[in-house]
Amino acid sequence: MLPSPFEFERPSTITDAVRAFGDSGDGMFYSGGTELLLAMKLRVIHTDRLIDIKSILGLDRIALTDANDIEIGARCTHNKIARDPVIRQYVPALSSLCANVANIRVRSVGTIGGNLCFGEPHADPPTMLAALDARLVLQGASGTRLVHVDDFIKSELETVREPDELLTVIVFPRPTGPVTYRRFKHGERPSVNVAMVWSMDAAASTITSARVRVGALGSRPQPLKGVEDALRGLSVAEVRPAIEAVLPTALDELEVNEDRHGAADYKRHLARVLLLRNADEAIAAGWSA
Amino acid sequence: MTHVLPISFSLNGQAIAIDVPTHTLLIDLIRDRLGLKGTKRSCDMQVCGACTVLLDGEPISSCTTLAVDVDQREITTVEGVTPPDGLSRIQKAFVLHGGLQCGFCTPGFIMAVTALLKATPHPTDEQIRHYLHGNLCRCTGYTKIFEAVRSLAAEQVSEDAA
């Protein structure tokens, strides 16, 4: 049993969910509970009211829009994203990532929106969503706003979401080049992870821009600016030496939290290995594209 | 007054209607109020898999699920997959291959394997490892469990015999 009872509401629309939050100031949106219920058991989070968003139609929708954006409803479970035909076709690396989050039970009920809103640094999805330049739709009593994933997570377990704002949709442009993701882990959560997204020119031979994010190294996914700059305008054949030339300096600039996953040098080493393996995979994909 | 809610759900095919406090966890409802003790609590943080039950056929951790969340849903526990006159083919395979010693993790493994074989009747070795990696066993070293599941993966059975 959890420490204390709470009110439990099941709104069927986003408007009702935000309204249910009301004036109490102590309500929380709730879906899979894979993070929230653990925190409540540990008595580090207390709430008088859970607002269950699972009855809201449309929050589990996945679609490719006319504007060539991919939209993922915030309460899509990891399993749903892993199995979704749109994601498998256009972002297979995200499908694969979601098929490997935590364990099969977490994937059955845990949602991508909850994962983002919890702000856990040792998590899989935020790193790739930041590399994909995803925007998050937040709906609250005072209106709707769009926040980039890079700006959403402030620090460990801390985001810019106001308590009465509901994350409804995750949107990112359909990738035009290889998307790669790798992680190293011992248990349920990644010790370090790296995501890399290349935008390619029409001939699929030159990288027009690259986004690289390293997660779990510090308190939030961080851009590897030096590598991103080095990759811009390169042909695929030039990638590997270009990355190796700038990588040590780029990694030294990142914030590293020494934690039970390892010391700073070790975690940087993991990031280096993961990034180079991502690059090899993207190079192979680039040649065949 | 809204801290207790009426729920109706199917437990191993049997209709249950019961009032539950909102902070009741599914595992406590199943074990303490409904008396089915096959589902085990161990890590209590959704890591070990001992408390695995099926929610509409998908494996979940009953230790980290609110009882109010199973309203209008179907729950299957290890009692629900155990024939009255003996053991299921999955349970028999665990016995035959030595896939258990103390037995505490076994109900969770049986439920996970039930879900795996329902979705993928003939899983590859890689699929078995991937699916079961979130169920922990401190006795067997996993090899015997893996061999038990692999023996089932090779079997040809009718849809409903699992």
C-alpha cells in the first residue's frame, strides 16, 4: 500500500484534466506510474490528487503529418512506440530504443511523456529526442506553449513544466539521414548514452547538419558542439577522422557527474566509444542510402 | 470520500466487484484481500519481476500498479494459468529442465513466459533473452530457465494450449 490515500480522477479531455488540477495546487498528472508510484512509495513525492490521463482520447496517437513532422502522443507507452509502423519506418532507432527501455513490464505501461517529465538523467528517450530536435506541446490553464527538449530538462529531476501543465504531444521533423543511438548500462538505466542525427543533402552524400547529444553523463542531455560543427558539410567518407580529431576536446567541455555508474574519466570514455560506434553505423547507413 | 472507489475487473476469468482505497496496490489487493498468494513481492520497485501479472495479456508489475487502474480490465495471475489437475506446459518445462530452486521468482517467470509465447509462439534465443532480461533469479543462474523456455519455443502447439 502507498503511504496515504488520494483523490483519483479520470478526465476524458485535456481541458477537463487541466481543470481537474484546479486550485488544489497539489495534484499530479498520472499515466503509467512507473516513476511516480515508486517515488510515492519512497515518500519523496506526496500528492492529494492523481489525475489519470489514460482516458483522454488522442493522447496515444502517432502520426506523420502533412508538414513532414512526426507526432507522438505523450501517453504512448514504450511498447506502443516500439511496435508502431510509422516509427519503425521513419525512425527505426527510436523504435529500437523504446523496445529496450528498462524491462518488459515497464514498457507495457510506462509512457514517453512521463519519462520526459520525470527528468531522470539516466534515461533513454530524452537523449534521442533532444538529438531529433523534438518540441514538446505543454497545455495548461493559461494556454499552450512549445518547448524544445533541450530547454525542457533543466537539471536532475527538474523540468520547466509547470505543475498544472500537461505534456500532450512530442513533435520532431522526419529525419532525412541516419539516426543512431547507443547506451552502456549495467541494470535498468543507461550509465551513459549517445544519440546522433544527421541531416543529409538530396544526394544523401553530404551532411548538411548534425545533432549529437550525450545523456546520463551530466544532469541532462548535452550537445557535443565540437563534433556537430566538425560534421557540417562533410561527405560521409570524411566523418571518422573528423570526429576523432575533435572528440577529446569536445568531451572535455561537457559536465560530468561522477556517480555510481562511474568516475568522470570512465564515463567520458564510454561516451567516446558509443559515439564512434554510432558514427560507424551512420557511415554504413549513409553509403547505402 | 472519493478516496475509496468501486472497481470491477476479471481475475483469472472470474468477475470481481470490490471497493478499494485509491492507494491500494494491485499486489496487495490480489494477495491480501482476494487471497491469491502465488504473486510474490520482492524488490517492490519494478526491477525483479517476481510480482508479474498480466493486464489484458501484457506483463506488468503488480507491486507498482494501482488497484483502481485495473477497473474494467482483465488480470491473470499464476493461479489463472495453472490447470486444476496439475501443471501447464510452461510449468512442466521449468520442472523438467530444473528451471527453479527456491521457487520465489518462478510465478513471475511463468507469467512473463506465458505472455512471451502468446505474442511469439516460437521465439529465437535472442527474443527469449530480451524478453526475460527483466526477471531476476538468484538460484538457477538463468541457464536452466533459458533451456526450459527454449524447449517450449521449439514445440508446435495449438493456439489455446499455452
